[in-house]
Amino acid sequence: MKTGRYRWTICALLFFATTINYLDRQVLSLLSGKLEAEFGWTNTDYANITAAFQFIYAISMLFAGRLIDKLGTKWGYALAIVIWSFGAILHARAIPIGGAIASIFALVGITGLSVSVLGFIFSRAVLGFGESGNFPAAIKATAEYFPKQERSFATGIFNSGANVGAILAPATVPYIAAAWGWETAFLIIGGAGFLWLIFWFIFYDKPEQQKRLTKNELEYILLDPDEKAIVPSESETEAKKVSWFRLFGYKQTWAFTIGKFMTDGVWWFFLFWLPSYLKAQYGMEGTSISFPLFILYSMTMFGSIGGGWFPAYFLKRGYNAYEGRMKAMMLIALFPLVILLAQPLGHYTYWVPVVLIGIGASAHQAWSANIFTTVSDMFPKKAIGSIIGIGGMAGGIGGVIVSKVGGALFDHYKALGHIQTGYTIMFTYCAIAYIIAWTIMKTLVPRFRPITDI
């Protein structure tokens, strides 16, 4: 029976939103060398700016998932992209914004603050607040439009937008900044979200309200063989009845949350610090970093899409969705170990760490596609947004810790004359984080235990 393919149109929308999401968040890291030189930032200053984004993103993730459960996917996603696109554009006005904030602080006797750091912290905070809605909304939309056997693949596809965004950013941002200034780079990239919003309102509705779906495809989506049929009367009002405190009572919640806390910081580190690493260790900046980063993030496409497909290998051999996914994640967790060789072999050429880190970053995307889907494996749809929000908050806090520790280490070892040691320490954590996370997750939830009492 032909089921139709409109659900993949929705997947494409999620893919482009995630691409824009990562384009917006990566502009700063690609311009960090230029901005550090212009405003005299230290590694700690830069760490404080990136940590502000991660902290607000983390806290907002908790409420973003909840808000999306209440507003519904369509309006929740729209609100998120409006806020984060506005925040991305604000970066172009970071200096006058910072001046205004410094003036306010001066009124209460607080002086000596860096205007540029304050302005970028504020802009990053707005960006982080809006971007926190992307993954809760995208995972919820995937759960609405895809049966369980297709969700990890669909998640892998839309999650690969993170890789495409990471690929497009170094291929565009340094050149825009070189031609028209760093302010213009923030303006152009930030404006893309408003264009996406037009297509979102045209093409998205809940499946049971979607006129473009065929009857067969709607039945295929709603009558999932692995779970009870979705009852159309299950409303967003009902979703409000699931309390956070109740969700924290499940080991499944803690497994996802700890998995995100341990590993999200690795991706944040790669995203925000690799341009600084290439500058610090190899003297590369501006357009010279574009091609190496383009290659590195191109490699991650294989992990994102392949990671979504990988569990199917085990499902075809009789494993249930959760067990198959955990088997796949165990093998994925081994690949980042190659990052341990990045510094010992990095003296040959910068391409050694670029390729090895690319393998690790690719493994992260494979891991990410699967860890997200463990939520929809075990929780009912009405709780998915909230669980994703809780895990996202934990991942963001992990990112704050990684960024702050990294900035402090780099300034410390730079003062000692060998900043390379700081990067060696950080790369070691990036290599082993996934094995630790998988072990904790498997210990908490050793077998498939779906939640049926909420």
C-alpha cells in the first residue's frame, strides 16, 4: 500500500530550520579572531560570551519544551525562530547595546565593564533564548508526522541541518565579513529565519488537520504498529497535566538528561572553539580557516544521516527500538576516541587534527540523532517536548562548563607559553565523554521500559 510522502516535506522544513539555527550560532566563532583583535578580548572574555549563550539556552530549553507542548508545534516553532533571528541580527548592534547596558550599570556604581563584551553577551542571550525552541519543536513535529520505525532516520535527516549550517557558515561568513564588515555578516545570516517562516505557515499543520496528506499516509502516521493509536482528542491541554516533578521521577528521564549533559558540551566546544584552536596552534584565521572547517563539518553529514539509519540494522535482527538504538550508540561512542591522537600527531600538519576531530564530530551527530529518539521510544507524545527541554537544559549546562573550563585552561597555558596543553586536556574529555555517557544511560535503563502511566 502506498502511503504518500508528504511527511518528508515536513522533514525538509525541519532540516532548513536547523540549518539556519546553526548558521546563526556559528557566525560569532568564525569572526572570533577578528573581534578579539578589534576589541582586545581574552580567551576568558570569549568564553564568557559563549557561556552566556549556552546558559540562557540551557535554562530556556526547560521552558521551551514546556511552552511548545502548550502552544503546539506550529506556533511554538514560529515564535522560537522569530526570537532567535532577531537575536542574531542584534549582534550587528552589539557595541551601542553594550554602551547602553554599561550606562545602566554605571548608575548603580558598577563601572569598568567591557562595552563590547556586554553587548555580545546580551545579543547571545537573546539568540540562545530563541534557539532553545528548535529541537523540542523539531522532535515533537517528527513524533507527530512519523511512526517509530522512521523517527530516527527522520531525526537524522533534519539534524543533519546542523552539519549543513556548520558547513555553510565557514564557506560564507568570513567572505561576507571581509567584503562588507562583520556587522553585515550578522545581518544577512540572521535574516534567513524570517524567510523560512513563510514556508512554515504555508506547509505545516498537525497531521489530522493537514489537507495535503493522503488518507493512507495519515493512517500510516496515526496507527503506529509499535504503540497505541494517537487519539486525535489528545490535546495540548492534556499535555499540561504532566508535571516536571513527575517526569523527574523516571529513570528514563535521567538517562536522557545525563547523556545530554555529558556529550552536548563536546559539540559546543567544536562549534565555538575550533576557529580559535586553528588560530592559536597554526596561526590560521579569517578566510584561511574556511576550507579546513568546510571539510571537517562536511564529514559530520555522514554521522548524522548514517547514525539515524544505523539502528535499523539491529531492528531487522529482532531488537526492539530502544535496544537496537542502544547497541548502535555503544558502537558510535567508540569513534570519538580517535581525537586522543589529534595533538600527538598534530605537529605533522593541521589536517591531522581536522580529520580526527571531524570523525569525532561525525560520531557526535550520529549519537545525537539516536539519543533524541530514545525519548520518543519510551515516552508518550504529549511529554516529548518537556523531556527534550529537560535534556536540552542539561546539555546546555554541560556546554557552559566545558566553555568556561576551556577558556580558563587556554588563558592559563597561554601565559605559560604552551596553550597546546590546554587543548590536549579538552580533546581528552571530548574523546571519552560518550563512553561514560553510554555506560550511565545503560545502567539507569538496562532494558526497554516504555512509560505508560502519564
